[in-house]
Amino acid sequence: MKAYLENINKAFESRARLGIMSVLMVEDKVDFNTLKETLNLTDGNLASHLRALEEAEYLRVEKQFVGRKPNTTYHATDAGREAFKSHLDALEQLILNNRPNS
């Protein structure tokens, strides 16, 4: 097996998780509703993908109240950023190494 394939991370295989991490790579923190609207996901679907990324320690959850309303924000961890960068690098190598010669 090609070495770059070893860095393809199953945690990022779904469109939702790829989207979540993509947003978190460019924003320091993002709240639940922004992620839901940006990625066009249902509450339950988004919550399950966020939980999986949290369990993998790729994101950190911060819960607080703004006024009387609960507000949950998400941040990519350093480990999450590194894992996602490695995943993207592996995908890039997969594409570049399998292009037909023009």
C-alpha cells in the first residue's frame, strides 16, 4: 500500500465531518447553529458527528450561557488540526499520484 494512504483518516470520511473540520480550520470557534446552517445538517445528524470528533479528541466543546440562553461552541484541538492536515495531504497525494499523464 502506498505510504500516503496510511494517513487517510476514517474520522474524516463523511461529508459532515469533513465540513465540520473545514469550518473549524478557518474559524477559531463556531457555535452549533452556525455549523448546522453552514453545513445544512439536522440537529441530530450534526450532534452525532460532533460527538464522534469530540471522542477522537479532534475538537473541544465549550458550553456557556449568553444571557439566559445556552450557547455551545466548538474549537479544533491541536491534535485535530494536525490529523486533518495529514488527511488533506494524503488526499492530495492520492489525487496527484493517480492522475493520468496528459
